[in-house]
Amino acid sequence: MAALRRSGGVACYYWQGKLLDPRDDSFSEALALQRFRTIENAAREEVSVGWVTPADPTGDSFAVEDLDGGVGTWLRVRVDKKSMPTKWLQIHRDAAEKARGKRLSAKERKELKEDLMDQLLPRVLPTITLVDALLFHDRKTVMLFATGKGAKEAFAKLFFETFSLPLEASDPLQRGMRADIGPEQRHALERLEPIRWPNTTRDDMTRDDTTRDDMTRDDTTRDDTTRDGAAPRVAPAPTAQASTGDDSPPWQQDTPAEGADQ
């Protein structure tokens, strides 16, 4: 039994206009017109994209009950791609050049590739990719369980070819408006206005960076001082000595003898 994947990215889309009711047979008939067609026996490189159901990956049947995904309508796209294996092409090219003793020209390489495609491609099986989506008819929203550019483009193109309705990528506000919320919450969303986030200008960011650098520099200086110990002490300035009237250095000044004044 097929199952939706439990992890990975999701791309949300919405449409404007009237879409067929998935519970009606007309919805299944529209899918059947754009169903997947196999390229298993194709003799050339090509890609096939079409609808299938989780119960029938061949695209031969589209029962309404097979589209029931519980909370939404389960859509599945099958993408088959058949291409010439590059390794086989390189092996045959090397063998041809070895037999001739020289490199093949561009024209000869093209002819060799065409011959190999006629011989080998009918025996080459295509690669298969299954892309799931949940469609919420009441909300006019589709959740695509794929984020790759190729898968999103293929799904949007097939959806338009099937229902003649273009899909538009959904943003957070549009997803909120299509959610199951009350009238008060919807009214609050309608009053929202877009703002720039973060709400700063380039000049503000420059000033913030300058201030942050200055604070970091001051913190680094304080940390270095604390780590090295107390700041070095400044030697006190020398005090002036009382003049004795003798200009000689202190060690050459005569000291009065005791009792000289007596």
C-alpha cells in the first residue's frame, strides 16, 4: 500500500478560479486525459510526465476512492526519463578509436551515438520518479511533497494542462488566510502590513558593528590587565631638598662638625 512520505520539504501552491470537485467522476476523467504513458520501449531519449494513482502506478485506472488522502485529495505524478547511459557510450567510443588508431571526429561521434541509441535504448529501462501532492479543494491550496525545481515545474505544468488553472506559489500570509481559522483571526491577518525584517538600515548595522568592536576592545584590555595582575605603580616624584647654599653634589657637601656653632 502506498504511503505519503513522512519527512522532507513541502512546496505550497494555490489557484484562483473554479476547480472540478475531486468527489465527482469529472475530476478523475480529467486526470485520465493527462495520464502517464510509458516510454519503456522507446528508441530515443525522452521524458514522460503524467498522472497516476497511489493504487495504480501505471496510470490505467483513476477510481475516485483511490484519490482519497484523508484530509485532502491525494494526487500523484509519475516522471519517467530515458537517456543513453554515458558509460556505455564512452566504452563504445573508446573501442572505435582504438580500432581506427585515431580519435573520432565530431561527425563520427554523432553517428556512433545515433547507432548506439537505436541498438541500446530499446533495452534501457527509464528512471522513475513519483511526486505526491495533497489538494485541499475548499482552501484552493495544493501541498507538493517536493522542493526540486524540476519536480515543481513539471507538476505546475501538468496541473495547468489538466485543469486550465495556473498555480501560484503561496507565501506565509496566503497560507494563513486559507487555514481553518475563525473570523477574528482572519480579520487580524487582513490588517497585517509587510515590514522589513530585521527592521534596521545599513547605517544602523554599521554603527552597531562599530559599537560592538569598541566594547570588545575594552573588554579585552580589562581582561589582559586582570590576567597580568595590578597595573604597574608609578614611581613618586622626587622631593626637593632644602638648599644649604652649597651647589656641590650631596656626597661632596661638607657636613658641619659637631659643636662648630658652639
